[in-house]
Amino acid sequence: MGDGRSASLSGCLRPLAGPPHPALDDLLDAAAAAWTARRIAAGQAVRLGAVDGCIGADTAGCPLTIVV
């Protein structure tokens, strides 16, 4: 591409820090994420963790919710 987009993407394509080979738990995490995404897309997911309609947050501000 001569439009400069390839140069801007090169900064985004750096490898992430971590082990060189995924472990078994990484495979299980990926399978669980795919299963959850499929249920959300199909409208079958149930979101747990809301109390009185409000979802709590952890110390980093991330919502504490479980999707099954």
C-alpha cells in the first residue's frame, strides 16, 4: 500500500509480552471466551453480578460481572 497505512499499522503489530508458547489454561480461556461470545451474539447469555441494576467495579474500575 502506498498510502501510508502500512507504516501506521506497524506500531500496532508488535508481539505481546508473555510466554513463547501458550499453556493449556490459555486454550481453555480462549474456548470459554468463544463460547461466551457465541451466547451473547445469539441473545442467550445471562449476565450475573448486578445488584439493584448496578454492576459493581473492581479497584481498576472494571465491571464485575459474569456472563453465562
